Amino acid sequence: MNRNRQRGFNLGLLLLASQVFQLGIDNIPPVTLATLGLNVYLFLFPVKPLLQTCLSVREVYWYRDWGRLLLSPFHHVDDMHLYFNMASLLWKGIKLEKKLGGAWFAYLLSVFSLLTGLVYLLLETGLTKMTEDSSYSLQCAVGFSGVLFGLKVVNNHYHPGGATYIMGMPIANRYACWVELVLIHIMNPGTSFVGHLAGILVGLLYTNGPLKRLMKTCAGYSGYGMPYPPNTHYEQQSFNHRHYGAPYRGPYDTHMPSAPPQHPYTAGLSDEEQYEAAVRASLNDRGGSTQARSSRGTYSHSTPEEIRWRRLQRFTS
């Protein structure tokens, strides 16, 4: 058994290292990278043996071992369990941390890690009472996958539309987490169906319920506390320019990989075209006054010399 675990250990970490270096460490946002590092560290050097970190109603509620709520998400059964969860974290973390900003994403991970465990205990307690079967209270869950199901719901909320291919079938992203919930349980009955369901419910509490509002209140957002995630394009632009919690950006911020940064007005334009485009953008940014709106057409058909003259007149008048 130890030999098998050792072989799996080597394979899982090698696969994960390959995934990280393929993406490039510089392209992984800091909170996502730190969370991945924490999971790997606790897999190599666990705080306690696995049976003392897994989450169950008996251990947490009956025996009052509440510390398991903190330890359970960050411990894994074996290396392949770790690899699949961390590969999923990389994909979701890169998208969400860029969207929400590092500070809020770290806050989101902390809340989801704790709340997924609490919802899991409530569901298992409810099943125990409904079925009068105490085995539900004895089932012990461990791993980050419940949190990942919650992140999947949030990611689909902020990036709506599109489809995911599951077993070769296109599934709309809004339903993908439910399909995966069922298929994973059918294909691998040893996984925690209730743990994954708890993650989905926490994600829905955030996107469609009161959780995000409650998190904003607890963060004390009033201009002095943690900035909350943007809901509109305007809020996103304002949020991106704050000095704290700014979304992670890779080494370049253009659509083309490995491309040097370009000013949005200058890519592929001559000097005169750049000047004309910059003036039009300046007029557009001034807020839609009647004078600006009426002058856009005039400026767009003027020569560069006329533009320079009119702009000089505007500043000297």
C-alpha cells in the first residue's frame, strides 16, 4: 500500500508541476498560487493524520472538534486527488482573481472554505434525521473539491454563456456543475456527493442569495474597508484603479500572448491617425455634453492641421 501511494505521490506532483510550469508561474495570480502552495505543503507535511482532519457530523458536532472545519478543505487523500483539485483551482483561480481582485478573491476563498464545511454538516444532519440512518453522520469528507464546485458557480455567474464538453457532450455552463455533480458520483462513488452539493449551494448563496451582501457588510465597505467585487463595467474600471485589491495582471496586458503593451489609440496607426484618434477619445471621455457630441462628427472628418488648430483655440479661449 505504501509503495502504491509513493508511486502515485510522484506522479501526481509531477503532473501538477508540469501544469504549473506550462502555464508559467508569472501568469498565475498571487492568491491562487499561494492557495495551491498551501494545499501542496499540507499534503507533503499534514498538520494531522487524514482521519483527524476529515469532516463529519460525529467528529465536529458530537465531539466538538471544530478545528476540522479549517483543516478539512486543505488536506487530500492522495496525490491524484490533490492534482485534479489543484488543476481545477488553477483554471478557476486565474479567471476569478483577475475579475474580482486579489483581496476579494482571498476573502471569497476563506468564506467558501469555512461555509462549505458548515453546509455539508447541515446536509448530513438533515439526511440523518430524515432517513433515521446514523451512517450519514459518520461519513467523513476531505479535500478542496467542495470549494471548487462553489467557485465554478461563481465563475459561471461572472462569465455567463458558453458551454462545457462533458464526456463529449456540450453542456451549457449554467448547468455544468449539476451534470458534473451527478456524473462524478456515478463514475466514482467514493467521492462525497454531499460535499460537492454543499459547494454548489454555497456558490448559489453568493450569486443569487444574501451571502455576497453579507460579505460586503462584514468587510465594512464604506470607503475604508475592503473593496467589494464589481458588478458593472463602470465599477470594474473604478475597482481596477484602486491602490488595493487590484486584479492581477500578467506581464503583458494585451490580447496577444507575449505581446508588449500598446496604447489603445496607437496600435497600427500613423502619427497623424494616432493624434486624431486621441482627440476623439478625449472628447468622448468628457462626458457627453451637447457641445462634445456635436463636434465629434466635425473632428472626425478634419485634417490633422485643423484638429491641432481647433484644439489650440479651445485651450487658449
